[in-house]
Amino acid sequence: MNIVVLVKLVPDLVEELNIDPSGAALDMSWLRLIINEFDDHAEEQAILLKERGGGQVTAIVPEYEGADEVLFTASARGADRLIKLGGDFLVANNHALARACAAVIKELNPDLVLTGVQANNDLDGPVGPTLAECLGMPYVGYVSGVATGDGKVTAMKEYPGGLKAEMQVKLPAVLGIQAAEQPPRYVAVSKVRMVMKTATIETRDAGALDGSGAPAVGRMFQPEAAAHAEMITGSVDDVADKLVNIFKEAGVL
Amino acid sequence: MSQDIFVVIEHLRGQVADMSYVMLGGARALSKAIGGNVVAVLLGHKAEGLAGNFAADGVLYLDHPALAEFTSDAYQKALVGLISEKQPRLVLLGSTSIGSDVAGGLSVKLGLPLVSSCRNFTADGKYVSQICGGKINAEGDLPSPTALVTMVPGGYKPDAGQSAQAPALTKVEAAGLDALRVSLAKYVEPESGDVDIAKEPVLIAVGRGIQQQDNVQLAEDLAAAMGGVVCGSRPVIDQGWLSTSRLVGKSGKRVKPKVYLALGISGAPEHAEAITDSDMIIAVNTDPKAPIFEFAKYGTETDLFDLIDPLIAKVKAAKG
């Protein structure tokens, strides 16, 4: 099984988010980027499939600051081939990313393409379904369990309320991963450092990016809350006392 | 070409999803700003009966055996035919396990722009989308002449999309539904688990802020003292720290306890939509900008790791 996993980096929401001077985009200059957690799960699922059924895993990461580290980490986890997609992806939308990746992925001739079901900065839909259509492959998203065999893949698709559907998908296909069957494995920094000495990152130039299909943004802003919680302050003891009183008022103590 | 606003109805196993009514409500509000009819688009097989309470000016009903259950491939193919023939002003889909699976493909296939995570429309007909876990809003003109929009809940109440009067239903031929590459093998019922968190009056919920598996025990201790049950947001479940039966959120359970005590939960939209029916939400989070403080009744920035032990002691003392 020839598996490709597409991993992107997204703003770390723990950090302060600011709007740039245009007023219509995030200020990316000081933004810390981290691996999209759903892509992290897609990578884990790809490695699990390889461990279970053999094959090759190719990790593709668009060029951002930190892309090399993400690729080397993928290698330390078990990815066989590392590709960095060169281009100005920091400001590119998902339509542009999907088209650029599709060109590279076609050459790799994969059986299965995995990526995260969504990312926190999607504004023109998640990248998976768009990528699938660019590749002419079927897509199933919200997947939290994958099995392969007989030229098809069985994907456990999640619906609201905990209901799941077992979908059978003809290969080649793209799946949007919600959660891998086990948490993404931890690799020690020392192992990543060792990999850096031996693993090779191939670079492909995406060329001119075509972002058509995404909406224009007039302005971005931090939403003004219609309401705000009544904040409980004071020492830890004060806060605990007040919470106990609130529990009593609510009739649960 | 028309000014119509299409709403792609989401339904599973004979049940129309609340999101469908939210979108119909949004479409009604938007039609006041930009005109056009609200048209519910229902895909299914022997499913006419679902359309009786749609607050729509009309229903386009595509009936085909291949549409009996949702699959991305069949839905997408049926919608490609319909949208290219009717050329509506807008097509609204859910930013859900159904709508998100088809919207991106439709966008590429039909060459139509796609706006995702739209929460509401402004009075002058602009989209407002929620990104970065609810911390940033993006606003802009709806691309013309036709645009696809996926919607998140929160902007409109499901009531706004319901009507006592059944709208007129028109059957439309569903074409191109051959050589399908995705099929439903079976549904798998949710894990029942030891407790049903949807029925518990006191929920102690843990999020990413609980940091590691060992710390979940702190929440268990507090829950034991209070007579409540521990549940969690997606990251905690995905780490395997709690079983899926304890998941609160878009893909988990909707809960409505008397008290929902959220420990280290930021309150991303996917989580928020499932807890808004709680009588009282209390949020403990060191990030003063966490979206959860916007809909919690009470909040504190006290570090949960400092707070839990004294809180357990005081809860026990109060219980006597």
C-alpha cells in the first residue's frame, strides 16, 4: 500500500492572535505555527496502516517555518519518504494548497491519501475534499478508523451523537482523519536529531499558486462577546468558597 | 441563473438534523437582505415525509435508491447536476460530517467559490465565518454569481427554520448516480459506556488544559466528591484518557446538566454547540481570552491544578 499523508501547520491558538494592518488577514509575522492536530492523527493512522499491512508512507508538508522539523519527526515515526512543497504557503488558501499538492501526489501514484479532517484556519473548506476532487478520487471525512484490503478501504465515519458509519471506499481515495486509532506516537527529540543526520527531504517547487475558489475577506476581527461570564477572583480559597456557594445555589450540593 | 438560496437538508436514518433547520433559518434571514426564495434541497429515497416542517418557499426533492443513505460520492454527483442546472445564488450546506464531505468537491468540480464555517449573515448580506477556534471572525461579500457556503451552528435557532405549513415539493430527476465509489456497509451504534452523560445533572468536563492522563484523576476525585461524572472534549478523548462514551461535542454527546464545570476547556465552537443547553456553565481556564468565558455563567482564571484540591475539601465539608 502506497500511502501519502499531507500535513500542514496552523496558528497555535494558545498564542495571541492579531490582525495585520490590512485588517483582512491574520498577522503572520509573529505567529507561532504548530502541526495541525488532525494532520498529526492522519500521520499516525498512515504509520499504523503501514505497520499492519506493509507499504510505504510519504509525508508531504508545504513550506513554512518549521516544516523540516515536522518532516524529520514524520521520518522518526516511520515515514519512508519526505517531501517539502516549496511555495508561499503561509498566506495560501486551501484551494491553492490542494491544487499544488495534487500535482505532486499524482506523480506518486498513491493508493491512499490521508490528511486531517479540518484545520483551525480553514476558510474555504478543509483541504481534503478539495484535494480529492483535484485528484479525481473519492473522499470520506470525519474518519476515526481505517482498514484496507481487496482494492478498497473501510473507513469508520463519525456522525453527531457518537453514531458511526462503516463506509467502503474504492481505492485510490482520500480520507479526512478525525482521530487515529491510537494517539499520535511520541518520538524523543534525540531520535529526531538522529534522523536529521540520515534522512533526506526532497523539495518540489509548487510554482505559481492558484487560489481561485476561496472567498475574499473584507475584514477580520476578534468577535465581541455578547455576554461574558461573571468572573470569580481572589485567593484560591476564596474562589473555592464562592464555587461551593454557586453549587449550592444550583441545587447540586 | 436565479437569486434562490438552496439549503441542502441533512438527515440520517429518518431524522432531520437540527443543523438543517439552523440553515433554513439563516437562509430566511439572508433572503430578507438579498431577496430570492429559500429552497430546501432534499436528497433521499422515499423521504418526502421529512419535508413537512421546512420553513422554505419550496422543496426540490431528489429521490433515488443510491441516495437512501448519505454517501459523499452520491450526494456530490446528485448536487453537481442540480446546481449546474438551476444555478442558484447560494447553496448552504452544513460544516458537518455530511456537508463538509461534499462542499469542497463541488467547489472544484463546478468552479464555484466556497465559504466555510459561516456562522451568520449580516443585515447587508455578508458572510461572517468563525475561524481559529472561535477566536477570529472573517467577514466578506458572498462571491457571485453562485457561491457555496458551509455553516456552523450558533447564528440561528433551529425554530427559525421550522414552519407549521408544509412547503410545496417538486420532484427532480437525480442523474449521474452510477459508478459510485463510496458505499455504506452499516451503521455502528454509539458505545453505551457505563453512564449516559446526556442524563447526568453534574458534569466535570476536562479539556486540553488537564495536560496529562494522570491529572484526569483530579477531575474524578472532584466528581466523586460532588456526585457527578467526568466527561471531556475531543483532545482528551483522542488521547485515550477517557472513553468515547464520555465525549462532549460535535461528534459526541449533547449534554444538559444542571452544572457543567469546564476545567481547561477553551470552548471551541465544536464543543460549545453541545453544551449550550446546560443550566449553568462554570469555566476554569487560565486564558482570559478563552471563548468559553463568553457563554459560561461563571468563570475563573485560577489555575485548575491549584483549585481542585481545596475545592474538593470544601465540597466535602459542605456536604458534611
